[in-house]
Amino acid sequence: MREIMKELDALSRGRVKELIQAKKDGAKIIEYNGTYIPEEIIRAAGAQTYLALRGGEPEPTDAVLDYMLRFMNPLARSLAGFMQLGLDPIMPISDLLVTQQTDNHIGRITELLEFKGIKVNKVGIPADWKTDGADAYYERSLREMIAEVEEITGKKVDWDEAKANFEKSNQINGWLRKINDLRKKDNPPVGLDDVIHLHHYSFIVDPDIMLEKLETIYNKLADAEGIFEADAPRLLFIGRAVAIGDYTVPRIFEQSGGAIVAEYFDEGYRVLQKDVETEGDLVHNFAKNRYVDTLPLSVMQPGWKERYAYFKQMIENYRIDGVVWYQLCFDEIYDMECTCLAKWLEESKVPMLKLESSYEYSRESTGPLTTRIESFVESVKEGK
């Protein structure tokens, strides 16, 4: 499996060079920032796509402070910060950046990018998701975005190609679900560090190659031995996102003897709950899949009770011993949800550790972080 992961990593890194060359050859580049954007349809309109989800480094978050208050979460700040430092070679050559407008953090950063000359399309995602017309608003916003993409590429969406793209995405999701099922074993053969890498690779690597590699990985893991100690506590990891490059915390958990056997993220993670239907109106199907058929984002209200019910089912399905809540600094909505979740978990006698990240992983910061994680893992182990 390690060789396959190295190969996928090389392909993922090589995608940047491919896009730079494609731009020189006349291709249109559309960058997007999340799973509420149907990149399958964008590709079917003749554009090349790239996911903007880098994080895990403090310098880009600081680079935007001349323009923004520091009270923005580090993932949103990183979107502009990497470009500000000249570390994002794709955004400056993109013909359009499509952003999912989920909260004020990404909203303000998007305005900064527009100020910096980046052409942006903002896809509106209403937080009042149960209000009449909210889903229709999101769907209409998607259609307006697709129309702008068609104008940029000079090509109408090939809906047969879009259908084929969604079918491949559904197949990728299917293999990832199968890999997740293997983590229900007493001693799982794979942990979060590898799983989140697979999710990130799947957004960037060619879908046909990704399908082939996922099938091979699953077949290797199906009969593989567990990678954790026999008494490792089984943990559920919940958060807004683990960005591309923000792998420190999952690795510390695994190095400290914790087995993260399940996770749930609102961003940077493929939507696995239900596949997109491929018959009929694909824009409507995609909007329904993301906005109606999928667990609401933390910012969508009312939604925390639905989210807790889902997490509670995960705790049962994966036989969870403890929960890790991983939030980004200044993410006030997640901070409020964490308070409710901690209360509900305490009532269920499930221990929880709250971690807050500013993407500062210096030696001075990592030491105390490691101590907290080690202490939590040990306490959960003793309480099993």
C-alpha cells in the first residue's frame, strides 16, 4: 500500500505542472474550494479543475493580516495567503475561482481575492436550510455559476460527459465506503492519516487512475493485519476540515497509540452518505444530494440535533471509545456546536477532547499538543 500512496502523492503533486502546461496550451482553468461545487459538471463544460484546500502552515494565514482582521479561521485565510506569498501557482492563472459561500469567513476572504484581481463566482449556500426556497436558491446559484463557466470555456456542458463524471465519482465514493467498513474491525488495517490522504488525492488525481488505485488498496487491506495495538482506544474524529497539508494532529494520535477509526468533516472530504443520482436533471440531483440528502453543515440551523444523532450512530457502528473535536481557530459556529456536543456526549458517558488549530505546529506548540493527545489517549484506554 505504501508504494501506491507514494504514486498517488506524486500524481497529486504533478497535477500543478499539468495545469500550468494546459494553460499554456489554451485550456481554461477553474479552481474551486469545496464539495458543494459540482466539478464534474465544470469539467464537462470543457474546463480543467483544481481544488483549493491547502492549509496547515502558519505563514499564509499571517500573510493576509494587512487586509483582514485576524479573527478569520486559518483555512479561509490560507486560501488568499498562499497566493499572497506566491505559493499558489494555480490561482493566478485560473480563469475563475468558484467558492461555496458557507459563512462570513470565506465571504470576507473571497472579497479580498476579488480586490487582488481574482475573478470569483460565489455560490450561495443558505444557512437557514429548512426555510422554504432555500434549496431552490442554492440550485439557482449553481445554474448561474455553470452559465458563467460555459461563457468562459465557450462550450456548453456535455451532459453525457457530466453523467459519466458523476458515475465515476460515485464509484470512487463506493470504494472509500468499503475501506471505511474495514475500519469497523477490532484492529483496523488503516488509519485516518492514510484515509484523509486518499480523499485529498481523489479530488486531484485523474478519476480513472484513482478508481484503479482504490480497488487495489481495498483488496490489499481486506485481508491485511491491523496496524494498531490490541488495546488502542477507538476514536471518532469530528471537525470542519483537515486541509491538504494539515496532517499533524491525526499523525500524533496514531503515534500516541490512538486508533482513529471514523471521522466526519464538513469540508475537504468526499460526501459519502448518498451518491448523486445520474438520471434526470444533474444540477437538481447534485443540489438535492448536497443540500437535502446530506447532513447539514454546522452553520446550517437548526441542525445540531440532526448532526448529533448522526454522530451517535457512528459511535455505535464503529464502537467508539472517545471523540476528538478538531476545530479551526476563530470558527465561532463550531465552537458553539462543540459546547452542545460535549454536553450530550457527557450524558452518554463518552469522553471528548476539544482541539483548536491555528496551523501553528512549531516545536514549542507541538510539544504541549502531543502531551494533551497522549494524556487523552491514555485516559480513554484506562476507561475502556
